[in-house]
Amino acid sequence: MRILVTGASGFIGSGLVAKLAEQGHEVCALMRPTASSEFLNGVRFTRLSGDLRDMGSLVRACGNAEVVIHLAGLTAAKNREEYFRFNAEGTKNLATAAVQSKSLKKFVYVSTQAAGGPSSGLSPKTEAEPDRPVSMYGESKLRGELYLDEFKGRLPFIVLRPTAVYGPRDRNIFMFFKMIQKQWVPILPCRTPTGHKYYNFIYVEDFIDAIIQSFDAPDELYQHGERFFITDGQIYTFERVMALIAQELKTKPIRIKVPPLLLSAIAMGGTVLGKILHKNFSINDDKLHEITPDYWICSAQKAFEQLHFKPKNTLETGIPQTVAWYKIQGWL
């Protein structure tokens, strides 16, 4: 198939392009002129220069595509306007270009669990429940989904909402690997009866498989613009995640409790410095809204049943593979 991928230079996108090319697909990657192709060396694909704000480049990129996979977007931004310009308006622009393609059969939008928001307790959130994003990032990704809804009947699409994605090439969750390597780990404040915060995860190779498997989903799922949470089906406590990383790194890190006021102060500092230095810090006021909830858990049962998605990894097998890659690359 002729497949267009946006966000191809990123953590998930680079692995997806490599896998699609390996399977024999004709892959085009829409990338900004300044985007790095560091993780695409040796991969057979066609690089197309463009931008989600440039309608001309989007129309040209979509013109010959049979499938569009939309991964591009911002996970960190300076302000709400920037989030919405790329994640929401950018998605609307790409959909506008895609409906003009006479060859397009399917459009896959990679959104995020953050668009649905956290669950209220230990009962995993489902796609049937109301969406309640708690951050500007989540709101902007949800707005992108709602823009796609406006194209129902003209654009066959589905939405994949992965939970926290980890694995080779990731730089976000990687910071926890570095902390633990340096013999310390933060214990985040929580208000649960058990004293634990709860999360879902998905190994990057499994998520890439989910994207590719979605091509074979029944047409009615695309006609209805169905949403799917994507996880490995397990629920983990934050402490369990840190313990598995420490076990693989063969360290015994010091547990440092982070008081709520200190976390708020750090987030405020990240926001202020970000505005002054025109940079995006990993912890700021908006990210604090995502750190605060105690139950970031959702159900992948719909994906298991309707997309026939079967993850091969849990954290017990995914973390060793991730650590091995980091070490080979010299990151650890």
C-alpha cells in the first residue's frame, strides 16, 4: 500500500516507518525541513517536505496515499495557542487535505489517553465514558479528534489513544531510567487509599503493531470514527514501574518523597523559565495537571475485541529490551 506518515522522525514514527518499509509498503514521510532522520538511516522511504500549517504541502502529500497515519503533534508547548495550532488545527488541515485525495481509503489518527483524561478510581476508563482531559495537551488532542468528527461521511477514520508509550528511542520516560541509574527515584504525592498511583503502559513495538493491524479493521469502524484505548492490558503502580527499571539496571535507588508544595513550586519554576528562555521543560504547570491524578488507567478491551490487538509485551519484558537498547546507544 501507499502510506503517508506524519511525525516520522519521532520516537514512534521512526519505528513505524521502518516496520512498514520492511513489510514492503510504499512509505512517504511528511517531515519539516529541519526534522532529523537520525533513526531512519538505511530505511527505504520517500521524504516529503511539509508542515501541518502549510495546506499546499498537505494536499501534495495526501494526493497519492491510500492510508494516512497522523502521528505529528506537540507533547510540550509554550502555551495553549501553540498546542492547539499544531495538535488541533494541524489535524483539521491534514483531514481537509486527505478528503481531496481520490485514492485515500483509511485515515488513522494517533491521539492519546490524555484526550480522555484519567479514571476516577481503579475501574479502568472506557471509550464510552465522557472525555475529561486535565491538561492543555489533552484538550488539544481531543479537539483534533472532534475536528475529525466533522468529516464523518467524507473521511474514513479511526482514533487510537495509546497510554504511556515506552521503548527504544524514547526520551520522555527515559528520564526515569537516568534517575534510577543515578541511585535515586522520586515518589510522587498521591491520595489513594493504598498510597499508590496507578498507570497503564504500552511497549512501542506493540503499539506500532496496533497501528498496522488497524488497517484490517472493518470498514464500519472507520465510517463511525471509532476511538480505541491502547495498552498492554496490565495496571501498574508507580513503585512497581520504578522497581522493574531498578532491577534491570541492578541498582537500589534511594526513594525520595516529593511534597506536593515542592512539586508545585518546581512546576511553576518550569513555566516561568520556559517563558523567559522560550523552552519547554518536562515539568511545568500544564504537566502538573497530568502528574497530579492518581489513576491513569483505561481499558483496552475494545481494541482487543474489535481490532484483534494482542500485545506481546508487558513491562516485565519491555523494560529489559529498552534498557538493552539504551546501553547499546550509550544513553545509559
